[in-house]
Amino acid sequence: MAVARILVVIGEVLAEHCKENLCATLAEGFSTLPPEALRHLQEKLPELPDHSEKFAVDDALFLQRNGSDIAVSLLFRPSATTIATAIKNLLVPPSKPELGASAVVIYAGLVSEGSGHWLLPDFVCTPSFVEDEIEEIISAYPKPVDIENLPPHKRILLHIGVGGIVSGGDWKQLPTRRFDSLSGHPLAISVNATHPPSKQKPTASGDSATAAVDYTDLRNLVDSLISELPESCCPLLATALNPRGPTDQTLRVSRPCLYVFPEGSGQSAILTLPGYSMLIDSGCSHRPNFWPVATYLDRLDSVFVTHWGVDNLLGMRAVLPVAFETNPALPDSQQPLLCLLTPPPNPANAFQFPEPHVNRSPFSLSLPRQLAELMSTMKQNGTRLTLYPVTRGAKLSSTSQPIQLYKKIGQGTLELHALTPTDEDTAELRKLNDDWAKASPALMSTPVNSGKMPPANRFSVPLLSHTSVSGLVLWRPARDTDPVLRVLFVSPNAHQTRILFSLEAVVAANICLRHSKAVLAELERKRPVTDSNTCAKPTRNHYSLAIFNGGFTDYLLHLNTVPKR
């Protein structure tokens, strides 16, 4: 005998009327169940009531059905805290050693093509997130001390089915992880299991029959759960944000300001100066936290995209067409928009991609296709785009030329020093361009090995992380008495050694990065003599450096603290 628990998770959607697609995707997820778990669930389904109890948990809709040995839960657009609690409840071990458990998690909603990451309202659910929750509940239910004197513990099977991603994406890594027992129960994990139907021996008539798997009861359960969702439960993500009106109040700054916004899995920031504002990334939410502040600015002159990923996609889709739409009532909106982008895209490309597969899920998000659609929408709205893929243009140990973003006599100069990617990443950039041009599903999960390290210390990072942009923004004021502002923007999952090595080369070649004031003539006379092959390392006292990377830390000025989730 064993208990059965089912957790259905529904994430973000792009269309308002999508219940039919949700039902089909959930049914596809249930079809990946291993035969043992499938038979177990089918035996327990008749115990369930016909209707669910409804609750509201952290703005998420929660449906619950309980039988004697089975429980079914549905979470619609849950937060990180809600889904973490649900996973822990799903894996609570049975009360007796002789009882096993089948725990099933089925997801439907927007999903990253290739990696299979789930897009939820305030964060992106990844295999590492679920792995952390599993480790936490294992530590809460350790192995019994007298386990030798107890009967053998039945195993707990955790199955994760991701509808729309046949391969399972990065979730396929979970079964390869080794976990300790859960209160003595061995834990087995399966993801999108594919099991070919077993062939029976030919019958007397000579026909070869194939045993068909009956999913009727599970499909009926899915249809019943989805029918209980209210018609207005799916907010249309394509609904535009409210743009800034010509009579709205304006926020003007007299000195440089950096506004930092935790956006769930993705972070964003606004760097604003007298006469210039730059948006850095945009977060994973279709209603970003920074938008109310952005509407009070005169304008946004540029956007700096440090990396490509689903944690930066919905924010771009929602904000960029509105923030940079040409408005005849606002003369400043006629100015061209500078897009500082992580390579690719190549502006010379026309964003012509192969036709998508006919069986492609409507919830699958292809990053190249979504970006091409976004750029096309902005051009149709009259936005004058200037796309500038950012690279260092030199090796890590060499000096690079900065990008001048803004300069005004009497105020100062704003520059961007790109730290990565470098000229040493030619092969990786070529691979990235090839996958991007084909809109390859493997784009989100292609790894890159750190080939220059010893084999024992070698590891791999995602290609998109390796080729992402990290940059140092430098504001040099015109007045000698004003301090120099330096902000280091580090893309998520960037290699720390590469960033620091590149930063040392930039600091060694720029006086303004080694001193707090920009009195160039005086600093040049006091400049220490160093070996040309050695990069001068800045001291802590000379820095007013803010670091932007998933969480925010700095040497002198503490900006914010953001949890890992």
C-alpha cells in the first residue's frame, strides 16, 4: 500500500482564453508518468471528490481535493514561497516504513524552450530551486537512529512532468543527483519518462496487438480542475503598461542616482543623471517593479541588457515597447534609442528564423523568436532603434576602448567599459550566433567548458552565461570637487575570475578608476610607476564601487540585499 500525491502547477500564460491548451499540456505531462506510478494513481483516483476546495495563497489560486490515500493540489500562478511550501508538503514521508509514496508534479504554462525552466509571476523555477527544497525537507526528516530494527522502508517516487518539453530540458539532471533517504525511505526521481508500449505476442489470428495505456481518468481529472478556474483567472500578459502622459509629473535629479529593483529571479536598475537615464535589464515579471519609477523620468535614453534569459524576457516584452514608443506630444521621444545588447543579435541580420515545429507547444518560449518579435513591434511603433552588441574588443589582460554614452559640457561624461565577452571568446560567440540564427532549442542549455583550467578543476557553464556582458559604468563629473561614480554591472552566473581579471586591466589603464576625484593633472603627477605587464590592483580606500549581480553588494556603499531566490 502507498499514498499518492499530485501537485499541478500552472504558470504564466500569454493568452486570456487558454484553458484548452492548458488541458492538453497537463495531459501531455501526465502521459510521461512511469507505469508503476500511473497504475498507482489510477487505483486511487476514484477516492477523490468531484469538486475542489478553493483558497487564496499569496495572490495565487489554490485548489485542493483529498481522498483517503490520495491528495490533489492545483496552484495557479504561485509565488516562490508558495511553490516551495507545496513541494515540501508533497514529499512529507509516510507515517509507517511499509508505506511508500508516489509524488507527482505536473507543470503547464510558459516554459523556456530547451532548458524547460518554468515562468512564474515573480520568479523562474529551475531544477536547482527544486533540488534545494528536496535537500531542505531531507534535513527535516533524517534517517531514524534505530533503522536497523525497523522493517524495510518503501521508496518514495517523485516524478516531474513538464508539458510542452518532450526532452525535459535541464530537469533531466535531477534524476542524476544523489539524495539521502527521506526519513529512511529511498528517494527515486524521474522526469518526463518515455516508455514505449510493450508489444504482445501475435494472437491466433496473426495480428500483433499493442497494449494501450488508458489516461481517461487522468484527463477527466485535468478537465475538471481546469473547469473550476474562473474565466478571468488568466491575465493577458500582452496588455500594454500605461505610458507616461505629457502632463505627468517629472522626477529630475541634480546628481547621479542608482535605483535598484529586485524583480524576483531577474534584477533591474535605473541609472539616472542630469539629462540622461539608462535602464539595466528588466526582470522576469510582466509588471516590473521599476515601471512606476520609470514613468516619472523625463525619458529613458538607453537600455543595457547584460544577458539573455527567461529571467529577463517578460520585463523586456512589457516595458520596452511602451517606454520607448514615439509620442508626438513629447519631443524628446523622437530621439533614437540605444540598445546595448549582449551578443547576438547582429543588427545586420533580418531575424529570419526557420519555421517552428508543427507540434511545438503554444507555451514554449524561444528567446530568439521572442526578441525578433519585440524588435519588430518597436520598429512598427516608430521607435528609432540603434542596436549595439557589446564586447570588450580585446583580450582580458589588454586595455579596451570605452563606449561613450553621454557627454555634456559643464556636467560630465558617462562611459561604459565592457569586461566580457572578449576576443578570446571567438569560438563561443560563433557557436552562439549559429544557434541564434537557427533559433535552436539547445540555445538555452548549451554548456561551455573552462578549457584553460586543469582537468581536475574544469567545469562547465551555460553558453549564454559565458558570453554575457559585464561592464563597468564610469561617470566623470566636470567639476573636480565632485566624486567619480563607478558601478560594476555583473551578469548572472558570470565567471568571477574573468570579471576580476578584466577589471584589473581596465583599472590599471584609467586614472579615474584608482582615485576618488577626477583632478587629472594632479593625479598624473602622483601616478605610481608600475611594470607594463603588471595590472595595478586598486586598494579598498580608493573605491566607491557598487556591484550589481542578482544580489547587490559593494565596498563602501550598501545598496540592497536580495535573497538568492
